[in-house]
Amino acid sequence: MIRPPRAARGFTLTELLVAMAVLAILTAIALPAYRSYTLQANRTDAIKTLTYDRQILERCYSQNFSYLNVANDCPGAANIVGPSLAGKYQITVNPWNATSYQLNAVATGTQTSDTSCQTYTVTQNGTQTALDNGANNTTQTCWGSTN
């Protein structure tokens, strides 16, 4: 007995278009959510770097009773100003004198897309602040506390 040839199997154009539409919808939802999550996760770079730099400055102050000239007297202090540990923020110290300092972390590169937490600040007495791209106080969002 001879069998009749089978019809070719495959996807119809309609099935392919439906699959592509579902994929496009999932991508449109998932990519922005992933990007937002990545930006929020990168905020730890600023917090970690500022905490690390603050520890260096406080260790130097406990030895020299001054925040000045720490670059020469304390290990690691020469690298306080510059890019953060992961390079997502630029660290500056202003003002900086014998008895006080203010460490600042400003978003750079792709991290500037995180409009909620553009600038982090911490002072010698532990005061933490954060500002969004409109200079509004976002300390609670960015640091996770009000101080």
C-alpha cells in the first residue's frame, strides 16, 4: 500500500507573527525594568566608596589629628579623589580642611541615567545627603535612611 505524501509541516505566517508580537511585548516590559534594576544596584558603588574613603580619613585623623596632608601620611589616602571603586561615580572632597571634609560622589557615564540619585554626600560627622538631577533631596531613597 502506498501512502500519500504528507503535507509539509512548519509554522504559518500568522503563528510566526503572533510569536514575534509576544516576544516584542515581553522585551518592551523586561528591558526597562532590568535597566532600572541595574542603575539601582550600581548605587552601592557610591555608598561603598564613600564609606571606604571616610574610613581612611578617620583613621588618618585619629593618628594625625588633622584631615590635611593625609595623602602623604596615610595608606590609601592618595586615591580618595577620582573614580569610585567600580567607576560609576566621580569622588571629590570639598571643602577639605584640618577639622572637616565633605566627600561627594557624582554619577558619571551610564549611571547618569539614574536621575533619582545623582549626587551623594557625607561629612566628617557622618551626615549623609543625596540629591536627584533637579537638586531635590532624595536622601531616604538613595542612602536608605535620613542620616
